[in-house]
Amino acid sequence: MRIDRVELSLLKLPYVHFFETSLGRDEEREFILIKICFDGIFGYGEVVAEKDPSYSYETTSTAWHVLKDFFIPLVFKKSIFSPHDFYREAKKYRGHPMARGGLELALWDLEGKKKEKPLWKIYGGVRTEIPSGVSVGIQDSVSELLERIHSFLQEGYQRIKIKIKPEWDILLCQDIRKKFPDIILQADANGAYSLDDKDTLKKLDEFNLLMLEQPFPPYDLWDHSRLQKEMKTPLCLDESILSVETARKAYEMGSCQIINIKVGRVGGIVEALKIHDFCQEKKLPVWCGGMLESGIGRAHNLHLATLPNFKFPNDLSASKRYYAQDLIEPPVEISSQGTIKVPGMPGIGVFPQENRIKKATLKKEVFKLS
Ligand code: OSB
Ligand code: MG
């Protein structure tokens, strides 16, 4: 039996509230969904590349191109095709982790459905509820941000992550700590600073942050290690960690004390598991980051976050935090304790709603076994 059909769809979903980071403001998300068909079973994956090359160099257009011309032809080549086969075969191409990661996710969903097991059991997960945090973007005013934090805390989120950038950092943390002295708080700069800002960044030590995420640009492990030596607050790397190899270098250089694992950024589950295992061995805790995914990508993330070395609340929030109507049923919901239940059905364990997908689709292309 062979994989006989792969569908790529470009979707657009409006956010319920704009999302702003040091990289800019977005009102909607454009992303690619992948559906793989095999023997009457369907596997779904989500490509987290965005419309613009700001968080990463990848875009929805580059991902479409490399999927169509390079990665999809690989899955038609062999009769049995597991996610591990794909990981191995796709290694002959460089880069484009989000494109390859999205396709690998669809293969994992298929694998879980073939084996009639939820993915978390296949990955070796150890929990069925995931501690949930929320990432709160930059707002038009401090008071609006404080209000949003208040309402997310009411909903049960265990920790708040704020986005910072030069001039939206120290005073902001002072205001937040004045109003919420004891909450679990962390900050993410998405690479907005440089070593010239060292004195400002060191002032963040006053605010008892759980961690400071990605102060410097992605390709800057060395400067992160210099900063970490002078800061008490643990640094966490997001954009910088592209593979288990970069994780090892970051560890050896002392560039961070915590790693944010995003499946898309590292090119799929196989690589994410390697990073998880390496970090566990080195006693470097990890947590699961998000890219404002639809419920399909979010469900995949939930399964990954069941692994034992995921030690902090994750950027895994309820469907309604992002979208008025998610693409899946049931929607992702948060409990009053700030946790999310891991879906128990086979594969990703949630049901993509084809009518909603169709409504959000801008373009679609179907590839068949020839
Ligand atoms: O840096 O973690 C980030 C969203 C898009 C791109 C980068 C990041 C984020 C988030 C949101 O912080 C995380 C989420 O809730 O999905
Ligand atoms: Mg981040």
C-alpha cells in the first residue's frame, strides 16, 4: 500500500485580537495545511511558516515551493513510508524546517491512526494534562496589557509571557509587578536586542522572571552565552535552536539554561525528540512553544508536550485565545487549573472540520501518485 494523495491548502484565519511582537503586528494568520491519504486514512499536518520572513526566513510561498518540488515527491517514492523514513530521506535537502516539519506531522498523524494509538503514547509521553501558559503580545498601552493579563489569569492560565522590545521592557515589567507581584511571568524579545543593550537587559533581573526568551537574534549563540554569564535570570532560546546540533552547542557554550522546542522550527517530531532527549540527559529543561497554530498544529504540540523533560507551562492555549472558530472539534479548552487535556483518540486525536477548512482556503493543490 502506498501514499496515494497529498493535498496542500493555503489558509487564512483572522485572529480574535491582533498579535504584536518586536517583529511587527499581525491581524490574521496565513498558513499551509497538509493532508495525506493512505488506504482510506487521512493524516493532517500544519506548516507554521508565516506570510512574511520575519520570525524565520521561511514563508508560506517558500514552503509551498519546497514541498511541491522536493519533499512531497519523496513520500510517493516508497511503498511503506513512516515519519522516520521521511526524516532520513529528507536529510539530503538543506534547511526549510517548517516545510519538512509540517509534512512529517501529517505522516505522524497517519502513523498514529494506522496503529490506532494517540501520538503521545507513541512518543513515550508521561502525562495526559498539559500545563498551559499564554503569550500576550505588545498592546497599544500598558493599561490595555494589564487588563489582558488580568483576564487571562481569570481564565486559569498558569503563566504569562509578555513580548518585549526596546522601550517596552523595564518600565513595563515594573508596572506588571506592581499589579501582579506573584504571578509566574516570563518575557520574550524575539531577538530585538544586542550586546549593546546589556545594561538594560540586566535590569530585568529585578523582576523575578521565570526566563528571558531570545534576547538576541537567532544566529548569536556566542553573545547569548556572554549575557547569560552576567544575568541571574535564566535565558531560554527559541529562534536560535534549529536542531539537536545547535542545542548541543548552546549547552556547551552556556548560551541558555532552558530551551523552547517548536516542532516546526526544528523540522519535525524526530528532531524535536532528539532535542528533548539530549536536554534531558544534560538536565536542561525544555517547554513547548507555539506559532499561533490552528487546532491541528496545536493538537500535535499537545502530544509532544507530554514528554518528561517538558518542565514549564507551555505556549499552548485554548482555541478561543486565537480564533473565533477553530478548525477542529472539539476545540482546545483550558481547565480552571490552567491545564489542557491531551486528546485520547488515535493520531492527533481531534477532528478537523472540512467545511471550515474549505471556507478558510485561499488556494489548494492536489498531488497524486503517478
Ligand atoms: O516567539 O514564541 C514566539 C508566535 C509567533 C511567532 C513566535 C512566537 C509566538 C508566540 C505565540 O509567542 C505562542 C503561541 O501561543 O502559539
Ligand atoms: Mg519566542
